[in-house]
Amino acid sequence: MKIALFPGSFDPLTIAHADILKRALPLFDKVVVGIGLNSSKQNFLSGETREEIVKTVFKDYAHISVQSYEGLTVDFCKKIQATYMIRGIRSVGDFEYERAIAQINQTMMPEMETIFILSKPEYSAISSTIVRDILRNHGDITPFLPAEALKFL
């Protein structure tokens, strides 16, 4: 069984995240959306809310599950028996950052393969950081989030 992890903070889940995940689905038997919890990071949404958003957005997808985790992502991969990691790439900067992480992850877990999926051009400017800033300043975030996520914000 090909199991992939799509890790991230998803604070909040954007339409760009949702698009990457939907495009990755045909490649794997099961995809786990791993919501990374980092106690040293100031999150906008609680881990429970982020998990509920992802579950709601993907409720009709039987081979997607959602789990929160702490610690090293490769350790979580071992726990859920994932040998693939899905990462979205928006820019050259993303690629450089993600390449380094993928190479370190492969050193720590040689059976791990990272799959990079390029964002669609219309989503390349969307990031959770920008969406959080719009939220903090009471702007309209509806163009950037899945419709199902809006009721949580």
C-alpha cells in the first residue's frame, strides 16, 4: 500500500493546499494530512480547529485521513508507515527550502521519497501567512479558502 503524508501547519488550510492534495490523491492508496503542532510557534488557529477544517473540507474523500503530530516529521512517517511525503512548491525559494528538507529527511529515513507538486499559477501567491494577515486585519479571505473552511473563521 502506498501511503503518503501531506504535512503542514495548515493555519489555515488554503485553496492552494486543497488543490495540491486533490492532485496528489490519484498517486497513492492513502494520504494522511499531518497537522504539525509546534508549541514554540504562535498559531492563529488551534490544532483542533485546523484538524476539523481539513476533515470537513475532505469529508467525501475516503482515502484521506487527518492526524495531528508533534516532533520530527520523519518519525511521524514511520509511525503511520508513510514512505512518501507530498510538498507543494510555489516558487524557486520554496524549492530550495523544500529540497534541503527532503535531502535531510531521506538521510534520516532512506525509504522516504518526497514528491514535489507545483502549485497552479493562479495559486502561487497564496500562503497561509498572507491569509492570516488578511484575517487579522479583517479583510475578505473568501477567495483564498475552501468554502467549507469559512464557517470556522
